Amino acid sequence: MARALTAAAVTALAAAAMLVAPASGADGSAAKARSASVIVTDDLFIKDRLTVKAGTKVTWRWQGGFLPHNVTVKSGPKKFHSRTQTSGSFARVLSAPGVYRIECTIHAVNGMKMTIVVKR
């Protein structure tokens, strides 16, 4: 009797898990949002070139630096600009395919630039 109840409980739990499981992709992997990170430190974007798919959320995280920086699109399909800051983060979902040329407007002369290629 106990064995029958245990089997019934396992079956019920498995059925419940299927109801709350995340959606799966065609390859059976769990569907998840696309994301990428870039570290912002003194006069440097760590990852000066990045290639992502359209719809990817890119987050810039200020770490280990003391100087103020910003993230500014100088050319690209969509322009945006972060506030100038010394800590914290800034994020954007890049939906428009193309090449984004990004720089810190304060330190571009020092080479603080990066490129993001967004593919369909």
C-alpha cells in the first residue's frame, strides 16, 4: 500500500512540475532571455568588441575605478546615452540590428571606445 502511494505521489509531482516548467526551445534547452555584460573601469571598457543577437540586453557595470564614465552611442541604428557615473550599472536591450560605435565621451581621446555588432 505504501509503495502504491509513493508511486502515485511521484507521478503527481512529475505532472505538477511539467505545468510550471519553463518553456523549452526547439533543441530542448530552457528558453531564457539573452544578456551580455561589459565592465566599465578607469579609461577602459572590458570587452571592446561584442557580437550579440537582436533583443539582447547589454549591461555595463562600473567596477574598480574612481573616474566618472558614461556609455554613449556615437553611431549606430539607435542612439542612447547613460548618465555619467562612478559606480552602478546601465542597461539597454539592443533590438535594431547593425553596428553600434560606443564611447565614454569624457575619455574617448584615451581610447575608451567599443563596438557592438547586433545580428538578426
